[in-house]
Amino acid sequence: MNANLQGADLQGADLQGADLQGADFKEANLQGADLHGADFKEANLQGANLQGADLQGADFKEANLQEANLHLADLQGAKLSGANLSKADLSVANLLMANLFNAKLSGANLSMAGLSGANLSGAKLYGADLLGANLSGAKLHFADLSEANLSGANLSGAIFYWAKLSGAKLSGANLQGADLHGAKLSGANYLTIDQLSIVKTLYNAKLDPELEKPLREKYPALFEVHNT
């Protein structure tokens, strides 16, 4: 489409299923719009206001959503692979089962977001705020969560296969059944033995010595080869 809609006021608009591929929505107002199933592939939505918008099943593959406002947006099942969401506000957004494969989320606000079952494999979440977010069952293979805030997050059953968590804040995070195979946890903050004692595996994980030694002594099975 490649339409130029920079700064357009489309608040509450009905664009359900629209073909908006490659369109320029830079700083446009789409607050509360119905964009269910719309095609935004490679579109420019930098700084756009999408607060509370219905984006279920929408396709944002390779789209630019840098610094966009997606607070309270419904992105259930949305396709966001390769999208640039750096510094975007996704607080309290619904991203249930969304595909964020290789998405750029550095510095993004995902506090209290629903990411249960989402695919975040290869995602760049450096310094992202995931305070109280629900990532139960999420896929985070090779994701970069360095310096991210995961305090109080629900990480139960999440897969952190070879993920980077150095410098991440994990105070009060629920790691019940989490797969930390090969995860880099050295330098992680506020991580406790109790939290790690209930994970699925720590096989090949990198831990600070003060955590690794007592865990190996008390829970040696966590470090053994397992079936993923």
C-alpha cells in the first residue's frame, strides 16, 4: 500500500483486516482503533499511539514500532517477528501467543504484560521492563534479557534455552519448571537458591559460584542431562 498517513488522526477507526503493508503511520493516532487482522508488514508506526487498540492477529512482521504507545493494546496472536519495538510502551498489553521471534524490544516497557505462550526466541530484550509480566510457557530460546527487569514476573514453564540473563533483576520471579538449559545467569541480580531449586533444569547454565556450589550439592539432578 505504502500510504502516507503520518500524524493522521484515526482514533477509533475501523480498519479490521485492512491491507496497510508498508504504510507510514509515524506519530499517527490510532487509539482504540479496530485493527483486528490488519496487515502492517514493514509499515512505519514509529511513535504512533495504539493505546487500547484491537490488534489481535495483526501482522507486524518487520514493522517499525519504535517508541509506539501500545499500552493496554490487544495483540493476542499478533505476528511481530523481526519488528522493532525498541522503547515501545507495551505495559499491560495482551500478547498471549504472539509471535515476537527476533523482535527488537530493547528498553521496551512490558510491565504487567500478558506474554503467556508467546514466542520470544531470539528477541532482543536488553534493559526491557518486564515487572510483574506473565511469561508462563513462553519461548525465549537465545533471547537477550541482559539488564532486564523481571522482578515479580511469572516465568513458570518458560524456556530460556541459551538465553542471556546477565544483570537481569529476578527478585520474586516465579521460575517453577522453567527450562534454563545453557542460560547465562552469571551476574543476575536478586536470584536465590530457593528460586532455582524448582526449575526444570540448569544443565550447562552459567551461574555465580555462590549459587552454583550449594545448588550442585543439594540439587545435583538439576545439572544433569535431560530431555527437552
